[in-house]
Amino acid sequence: MSSVKAMSKGKRNRRQTGLQGLALLALAGLVGCGHSGSSAPDEAGTVYVNAKVYTQDAQRQTAEAFVVVDGKFVQVGSRADAEAYAANKNGGRGFPVVDLAGRMVMPGLHDNHIHTLGTVALDMCDLDGAPVNLDELADKVRTCLPRYAPNAGDWLVVNQWVPYEGNQPTANYTTVLQALTGAAPNHPVVLAGVDGHASAYNAAALAMAQDSDGNVVGLRAETLGPGAVFAELAAYVNLDSGVIREHARGAIPSPDTGLFSANGDEAEQLYGAILPEVSELLASRGITSIQDACTNDFIRSMLVRIQQQNLLHMRVTAASCLGDGEIDIAANLAEATAVRAAFADNPLIKADAVKLFVDGVLEGDPFSAPPFAPNAGMLSNYQVPHLHYDDSSGAVSVTANSEDSGNNGIVNYDAEVLKNYVSALDGAGFSVHMHSIGDRTTRLALDALQVARDRNGNSGIPHTLAHLQMVHPDDQRRLGALGVYLTFTYAWMTTSTAYDLLVTPFLEPSVTGQDIFSVLYNASGYTWSAVYPVESSRLAGAVLVAGSDAPVDSRDPRPFVNIAAGVTRSSAGALPYNAAQRTSLVEMLAAYTINGARAVRQQAISGSIESGKSADFIVLDRNLFDLVASGQPEQIAETQVELTVFAGETVYQK
């Protein structure tokens, strides 16, 4: 482990005097009225009035004004009480006053599952998550070659490719493999998927696959057949499309600038260049606290660099990724303890959480030959569907009865190992943050959390499960009984036929001629009772928090898109994806504020607008509760942040 020295606690640059007041006056529609006089020389403060303040305190009170002094809230309540700080007599301190013109104010947002350095594109070829047809894909490759792979034989890496949307055949190309090979016949090319689980390659790249001894043997029918060198990878490789999934991608020695393996001078330069943009993006989205969901030495060093540049306008919990599967619990615990100690005195970055990838994903490909099955750990076997996609109409039909695959996915840990590992981490004071997609995986994770409590007692440490795409109803109740924190990405909980086709048919049987929508959205089926169980788990006692998982699906953490989806379970006028699992705006705001603070053990510092807490707050361009009251909750997704203040300092102004 490279050494990462925690920065010593320094004096923050405060701009709480008239300078901040003047900056705020420039906000469109906000009219400030400054009062003459000066404050005491050893303190700086501002009075904010005429606001609709949703405090997120224990009573979920609202207020109309508040006062910030030296980076903390000192008074929250009535305008009269706040304006007392502006007077020059009777104990007043002569602070400037900012009129917020009735705007909605709430605490700064917590994103409890994000990959910080992936939120801004590197100076590399990038599709930015836009679905493209095969002609557009080929054109993008041709455009990128002169800049990013100028010489024959140079690798071209194309980031943020969408495996499950776009990629439509054209008159020129019928598969991704053809498009990539046609556009770059003399270069190996890799498309890195936005989901982090699928990549696509051209013919030159497939031919470069190496066996375990480093011999170049290529990925082809002969090397993937029974008993061949890559036989165990065959289920993850589609030679027709060039799409390869999961660990099979490791057979091709493509350049890797991914967050989890980045190192060296090139990576330092690529990621170092985007740090100011990362800071600006998160501040513009109102995010003042994050849990970076999988950090290594490189990622932590970049977070420290942001801090050294005075651009770290948020609190960071850096969850350590230490390897999965067969592990040395004692060694992992020692490494996590050393990392935690390195940041013990850092005022903004801490490392008291550990990330575990307990299973894989539910995404598959029913249109590949043979169909590619997901690998998330499920209680029952996946189905093998028989579907036909009509290129001209876009219609999907069920051509034959589905079949039992005999496969229910994988769990990355032996059950006993997981119990021992989680117990050891809990006993050492670490929060455990577990990636859990399938219902079997969540059951095993809950078993491990229960054993930790039985062995260690109730430590009160918040442990979180992330994603939770499928949870058996029995285990939804167990989530509540254990008070687990649930880090959902709510934007994924909307109907999207193109995406849902990659998931639902693999979980329940389908029959010849069945309407595809009854396959995808069967309200009486098991999937419907288990898919993203937000409200049922909350009612059982689990705690809702929020995590964007950016850059997965989208680089933009888009908190208000997530909030809208949590309230509606739909987007763009589509039918809701299991309306019974909608939750309220009140609960969504709690997930992004006070619950988020509790999940990273910072509720005494942030998460609500209360006297004594850090002055982390945002001003919005609309009132979210008014949208719900008027029957327009979907418009929450369009919300813009007008102002972000962190520890009393203005860090973003629209």
C-alpha cells in the first residue's frame, strides 16, 4: 500500500462576510438587503431570511430563516430571531442579511454510493453513455483514431458505451464486432461498458487474447471449445457480436485506465486534469457528502490531491476495496485498519468503511446465441428465454417456451467466510458496505449481519446493502428487523423495455406467443414482489439512503432524477415499475440528507439544518413539495441547484 498521509487540519478559507452576501445577491430573483455595521473581528456570519427551510431535524420542521457563524448554523427558526443578529444594538452582531425570496432550502445532499473520479470524462475517446447505432459507433471510432490511436497497432479505448441500448444494425453493419473491425481494421479497439460488466472488441483485439502463460492464442471457436484453453470463459464470450462480460475480459491485454487499477504517470495526468471539474460537478448538484464506494491507494491519493487544491467541498467516506472471494481476513483487516489510521486526523476524508462485492449482476442478453445469462446470486434458477427481435418494427415476440438454465448465479463468498469476515469488520469498528443484487445474495448478507450481531452485540455501526435489485419478501422483513441501511439507485427503478428485456425474462418462465409486456411486467409474479423493494423494506424498519453509482449508467449523479424516480417509479410518462414500492418525497429527502449522514456516522456534523451543525445547505429553483401537491412529481427531475454552501462557504452559484 502506497503511503497516503492525511492532511493536517487547516484553517478553512471563510467568505461569510459581506463578500458572500454580495455573491448571493447576484442570484437570479434573489434580492439581498445588507445592513451597515461590522461584526466582531474573530467571527464571520450571515443572516438568511425569507426562505422555505426544510430542516430535516428529528421533527422535520420547517423554518423561514437561519444564521451562519464561522461555518456553522447558530440559529434556525423565525425571521425576527435571525434578523436580531443583523442589528448593531441589543446584542446584535451586524451581520449582513441575504433575502432568499421564498426559495426552498434543504441540507446538502449525501450520495452514499458513487465512484468520484468517474463522474467526469477523461481526455479519451468517450461515448458519454449515449445510445448509438452501428454507423454512429463506427463514425465515433474513426473520429477518435487520429487523436487517441494515431499509429497502426495502437489501442483505442472507447469509454461509456451502452451495452443494452442502441447498437442497432444498419445497412453497413449488423454487429458491434463488424462496426469496430470495419472502422479500425489496423487497431485493436475496446468499448468499455457503462455498467462496468460488459465490453466489446474488434477482430484485432479478440486475436490478442492470452492464456495464463502469456501466450497469444486469441478468442475464437477453437480456444473456447470444450477442453480448450478458454473453455471456462465460453459462457461470457460472444464471438458473433464481440461482446465479452465479467472476468473473461481479462484475457485480452487492453489498456486499463479504470479506477480500480489505474496507476503510473499516465493515470496521474489523466485523472489529475479532471479534478477541478469533479469538484464543480458535485457542488453544482448540491452534493456535500459522499461515500466513494470502492477506493484503492490511487483513488485515495486523488481525493487527497483535490483536498490539497482546496477543491474538496464535501466530506468523503472512502470505502476500502480489498479483494473478494478467497481472502485472508486477518490481512484484509490489517490493511483496512492501516488505511483508516492514515486518515484519522483528516477533517474531510475518513476511511472507516469496507466494500464487499458479494455477487455479480442481473443483466444478460436473451438475443445472443446462446443467450447470455446473468450471474447475480438467485434463490431459483434463471430461465433461458426464446425471443425474436424484429429489426423493422422493433417488436419482440416469444417464439418458444423458456427453459430452466440449471444456473442460479454466483456468490463471491463462501457463506461461512462471509459471516466471519463481516463479524471481524464489525468487531473492529468498520461499516460494511455490500454490493448485493440477487435475492440469494441478500439472504446470505443478512445471515452474515445477523451473525455479527449475535457475536459482537449491537454495535450501532450502520451497515449498508447497495443496489438490492431482488429481495425475497421474507428478507425484506429481515432488512427491517436488523435496521439495515439500504443504498438504492432510484433512477434504475423505472420501466425501460430495452433494459428490462435483459433482466426479467431470465427470472420467470415465458411461453410461446406470450405478450412480451406480460413477461416483463407481471404484477402477480415473484419478480414484482421482489424487485427494488423500497417502501416495503422501509415500512419493515430498514433505513433508506441514496447512491447514484455514477458513472454506472450515467456520469452525472443526478440526485433530483433519483428523487423523482423514488416518488414516481416512472419516467417520461411511462407506467410505474411496481407502484406499490413508491415512497414519499419526505422519505426521499431524508434518504439524501439525515439518513445519508447517519449511514456514514456523521449525523452529529451534518444531514440537517440545526444549530451547532456544519452549515452545509443548498437553495433550489423550485419547491419540490409544491410539485407533489400539484400532481407534478415527475418535474422534480428537472430541479436545478441555485446555490451550494459547504461549511459556510459558497462553493457553487448558478
